Amino acid sequence: MRSLIARYGALFRHAGAARFAALSLVMRMPLGTVGLATLLHLRELSGSIAFAGSVVGAQLVATAVAAPLVGRLVDRRGPRGVLLVTGTVAPIALATMLAADRLGLSRPAIFATAIAFGAFAPPITVLVRTLWRMRLEEGPVRQTAFALDAVILELAYTLGPLAIALAVGLGSTTAAMAVAVAVTSTAVPLLFASGALSWWKPQPRGERHWLGPLSAKPLLVVYAATFALTMTFGALEVGYPTFGRAAGADSWGPVLIAVNSTGSAVAGLLYGGLTIRTPLKRLLAVLMGAMAVPIALHLPVDSPWLLAPFAFAAGALIAPAMTTVSLLISTLAPARYATEAFTWSSTAIVTGIGVGMAIAGTLVERHGPNGAFAFAVATALAGAAVALLLRRR
């Protein structure tokens, strides 16, 4: 415990670190609100869950495609101009979808607006990680910062849906969409208000490969392992609600997801205070291989009460694994690709979760929740096998 307190104390002794960490939670609230609010609002507006789902999917695809381009622009020109543009366009696009009924927007127009929002989504998460990298030297305190950041992301993905549920319960899906517009509108101003942009260090003007960080083979391995890891997350997102329905209680689905997220948050905080002697290039494979064990123990269980401890245990390896991914990228990426390197990680995460959910959705139709859980085990082991390649480089 003393070591834990000492490590976080060392982090927060850096001027502005505590303020930045606290505000970064509010900056991340769009992550847990926009997709869900858009889905509910457009389902209510159009009467079609298929259309609403396709719009949310288009947002995610647009973000995944545009993020590396935005990251490259940030590395070359700095973050302020990019933030001013994205911090203006994204809220306007989301507000347009909020007013789609009053504006009489057609479905193609709504679809185009969603793509515009996704393409101009402010690069808050990647900038937070890049700024931590620039503020902190490589070592234990940077590990603590990235672990804390992983916990903050878990909180954003937990608190965001709760805020949307509250808005729907007390108001309507329109109120929920208004909440999403509000948090999106405040994200960029809060990043400016945090003072952390003063930590930005102009990147060296050395020769740049047209592939950017993708020209570094070790980073390709990290991205491939991240893709496999997040397919595991996507499979669990499908598996838990399916398990709840099979057990006769739909409410168990969100509960098990929350238990899994709680395990991640608790372990992330503890991980931030640990002294890890295992080299990072070996640690990622160890964590992903270990994650397969509690997920495999999901397979013979048919009671939600018995599954909850295994869901917590699986979650306890999520934040440490994602922290290790961030540390590897911050270590392996050349300074001139500092931001773009993190955007490719975000692209791997978004696509990994999407592909994992799609495949798991097909599997549960044929094999029930165990189809999703077995796929999650396979992807965790596949990711571990890929991560082992880092030791050879």
C-alpha cells in the first residue's frame, strides 16, 4: 500500500498532473455516451434499430479511418489547430443529428452527418496519452500515469451509459442525445483549460516514412496483438448479455459487464503502483495468455452468481494489458510519430471490438453464450502468440 501511495504521489507532484487526470475523465465522457445516445435517438426517430445501428457503425468506421490522418497532422503541425477544427465540427454534426426531425433530414443526410462526426471526432484520448508521454520520462511514473488513464477510460465507459440511462428515464431519448452533445461540446475546451497543452513538445523534423509508425515492425506486432485483444473485449460484450438471457434474467447482462469493468478498474489502480520487473515485450504476452484462463472458466458455468467472480478476474487483466500496450507504443514509437502511433492503436481497438462483436454475434446464434466465450479465449491466446514475436525483435 505504501508503494501504491508513493507512486501516485510521485505522479501528482508533477505540476498540473492531478488537474489533467481529473479533467481527462470529463473529456472522455463522449466515449460512453455518444454511441448509445445516437442509437437510442435514431431508433426512436426512424423506428428502425437496423438503421440506427448502421449510423453508429458508420461513425466508428469514419473515426477509425480518419484517426491516423488526424494524428499525422497533429505530429506535424501541433494539436491546437486540429483541436479547434474538430472541437467545432464534431459538436455541430452531433447537434444536427439531435435536430434531425426538426430539420427534416433524410436518412442519407443523417448518415452523412454521422460520418462527418466520426471523421472529425476530437483526438482527445490519443492526445492525453501523447501528453503524458511528453510530460513524464520513461519509467515507473509513466507506468502509473498510463495505468490511471486506463482506469479513467473504464470509468468513462461505465458512467457514460449510466448518464444516458438516467436521461432516458427522466426525460426521453432526445434528452439523452442532448447529454451527448453537451459532453462532446465541452471536451476540447476542457483540454485547453487543463493547461496540459503547454507540455507539448514540437517533434523533430527528421525524415518521415510515408507509412509513419507502420514502418516500424515492432509496432505492427503491438497493433496486431491489440486487435486480437480487443476482439476478446467485443466477444465478452456480446457473451454476457446472451448469458443473462439464457439464464432467464436479461438484467444480468449489464451486471456482468459492470463486474468485468470493475475488475479492470481495480486492477488498473493497483497496477499503477506495482514495480514490474518483467520486460514489457514479454509482459503483454503473459497478460493476454493469463486472460484466457478465467474466460475459459466461463464455459462450464450456468449460474450468473458463479460467473461473476470469473468475469471480475477476466476484467482484472484488461487495464494492465491496455496499460502495457500504451507503454510499449510510447517506448517503441519514434518521437516524430508520437501522436500518430497512438491513433493506430485506437484504430486497432475500434476495429477489434467491432469485429469481435460481429463474429461473436454470429456464434451465439448457433452455440449460445459459450460460442462468444470460446471465441474470446481463442482471440486472447492468438494475441498472446502474436505478442511473443516482440521478444524476437
